[in-house]
Amino acid sequence: MKEGSIAAELEEQKMLVEELEGELNDLGTSYGEIEAENSSLKDSLKEGEKMKSKILGERAKLEEKLEIAKKEKLLAEKKCDHITNMLRERENHHQKFQEHIEKQKKAAMDKEAAMSLMSAQLEACRRQTLQATQEAQKKLNAEQDKAVPVDDLKKKLAETEKARQKLDSDKTHLITRLDKYKKRLDSNKTGGADEDLQYMLDETKRKIICTLCDTNEKNCIIVRCMHAFCRICIDKNLKVRNRNCPQCQQAFGKFDVKDFWL
């Protein structure tokens, strides 16, 4: 009996030992798996640390770039403000320049009107002079044909002299105005409108100044063709027996040249 019970206990003890060995093997396997998992976690942790360091480095670089970008933004804003101020100043300057141009155009138009009026006055004066010269010549010829008494002739000559003096005064007045507008034109030259005024001024001078010498004033006329020159140029032509009008080649004689005064 005792041997049987001992054998049973031994069997139980063996079985218990086998179970403990199985559990121990299971614990060893689990420990190995845990160690492997722990090693894997350590590797993952190391990778995480590396990734964290990398991210922190990239973040620092991004923060530096952000600071640089902020500085560049401030600089760009300052440049934009400066450019805006420059554009405003340029716009104001352009507006003032346009106003100045408009004033100059208006002044040029006023001068052109004044020059046109003066040219018309000079032309009227010239026509009056030609008409007075022709009438005086006709009266002189008629008086010579009719043998008019000396007293009447002197009276008419005095009237002619008065008319000449009046025309001479008008001429002086017009020349004074011409010089005045010439000075104003020289002091305000700006462009195309002043070139037109200069052209009108040259045309007006051409009507007064002898076209042969471009120096002396016209003071005698060839009654055959009614072209006017200065006495000096006509006398030179007469001395060399060149008795054709310098402008139209009309033949004339010494007695066809008559003096006049603008």
C-alpha cells in the first residue's frame, strides 16, 4: 500500500515537474519574444530620436528662413512705400508740367493772334502806302499836264508830306511792337507753336526789309510793277545799267522809281 501511494505521488511529482518545465519553456519563449520586442522598441526609439533631431533641425532652419522672409517683407514694404511716393511725386510733377504746357500753348495762341493782327496792320499800311504813292504820282502827273500853279502844288505837297509823316509814325509804332513780340518770343521758346510765331515774324520782317540786301528798310517802289526795295540797292542797279526789276524782271527807268515811307 505504502509503495503504491509513493509511486502515485512520484508520478504526480513527475507530472508536476513536467508541467513546470513546460511553463518554464513557455516563459523562456515569452521572455525571448519580449526581449525581441524590447530591442525592436529600442531601435524604434532611436529612430524616433533621430527623426526628432532631424525635425528640430529642419524647424530651426525654417524659423531662420521665416525671420529672413519677415526682414525681406519689411524691406519690400519700405521699397513699395518709396516707389509709391516717387510715383505720386512724378504724377504731381507731370500734372504741373501739363498745366505749364497748357499755359504756354495759350500764350502762344495769344501771340499768334497778336502777330496776325500786326501782320494785317502792316499789310494795310503797305496798301495805304502804295495807294498814296499811286495817287500822289497820278496827281503829280496831272498837275504837270495841267500846269497847276505853284501855290496849289506846294499845298498838295504839304498834304502828301503830312500823309508820309503819319505813315512813318505808324511804321515806327509797328516796328516797336514787332521788336517787343520778338523779345517775348525769344524768351518763351518752347516748341512747335513758337516756330509758327517765328515764321510769322520772319514773314512780317520780309514785308518791311529789302529782299536784296536783307538789311535796309524798303523805302522806294518801282511803279511799273509795284515791287518795293531800298533806295541803295535800286541806285546800285541803275549805276550798272541793270534796269530790270530784281523780282519780276520788268523793265523800268530812272523816273519809274518813287520814294515812299512805311
